[in-house]
Amino acid sequence: MMNAKLVLTLVVAILLLLGVVLLVPTTAQGQTTGFIISNADAVAYVSTTVSSQLITLIGNVPPRFVVQHANGIRYYSIPPISSTLTSLMAQVGDRFVMQYANANRDYSFAYPLAMIGDTVPPFIVTPPPSVSSSGSNATITWFTNEFATTIFSYGIQPGVYAQTITDTLYYRLHEFTLTGLTPGTRYYYRATHTDRSGNIFQSVEYSFVAKISVYLPLIKK
């Protein structure tokens, strides 16, 4: 009995010295063939397969976003959002509103004056302004080189402006329509602009004559 145990021990020792380890086959879940883990000099490879249930599950998931690195672009239609989610999102109101105007704003917009460092006042581009007059009405239009508010003053005497129109919004295109004018009368006007940095510009005085509407009699032969 002692000799048999000694012989078995020697056999195991020789096998270990030769670097041979018994391969123990195990079965992975969902596989039909053995999966071998080997620490020996030779490695055995066993092919694996994906279950049909997983293939079916993945096949039921439509693509959501496709990016292609080719000259052609392929588009996939995105399934519409469910009506439940649409109704839920419709009940969520706006949380933050910002308007670039002086009136009707929910949150004030702070213009970074110190960071901008603008010290140059605005000016009228390609003066004089354009005037379109008809009867008792006249429309005066001009541009400034930057956004600015406007104080428009006019009257029937040079340097005396009895009427004033103020626009507190910042525009580059400025347009004012004057009504109640006396046809044939010359009107004098000027504009004062203030940009967003507080720089003020006052134009020179301009003038125009309100046109007289002439109606010729209709003569029938």
C-alpha cells in the first residue's frame, strides 16, 4: 500500500514539472458546448453563440440616432413622442425669460458697461435722413452706426422744437411718422441718440417742407 501511494505521488510531481495541468471542462449558461479554462501551454478555443431571445430583443429596438462618416447621409424616422409625455411637458411653464428691451421684461438685462468700455457716441449714417411727405403726414427714416434710443424733436422755427417724440428702445433703424402737419410749411428737426453705454449724440438741425397735395380737375371731352 505504501509503495502504491509513493508511485502516485511521484507521477503527480512529474506531471507538474512538465507544466501539464488537467483541463477541467465547465458548461457556461446558455451554451451547448463545453467552455475550457486552461493554464497550460496549449489553449483550446470553443465558439460561443448568442441566444435567439437576445437577438429578437435587440431586433425590436429601432435606431434613435445615426451618424455616418460618409458622403451620403441616411435618415431614420424617429418614433413620435407619446401623448402622455407631450401632455405632461405642456403643463411645464417657462422658468426663465429674458428680453432685450426696456419694457415688458421679466428679468432685467445688465449690460456690462465696465467690460465693454465704450466711450464713443453713436452717429447718423449717411445723413441727412430720408423724408417722405404727403399732405399732413411725413415719415422720416435714418440709420445709426449702433443701437441707440432716440429723442426726436421738431417745430416750425429754427432751434425751437415744440414737439418731442421719445423712443426708449434700442434700434439702428429709426423711423418716425409725423401727423397733423400744415402742408407747405417748413419743419425743423433734430435727433438725440443714447447708446447702451450711455454715450449721447445730438444731430445737426435738418428741415423739410410738408408737401401740398394738388388735385387736378378731371376734364372729359
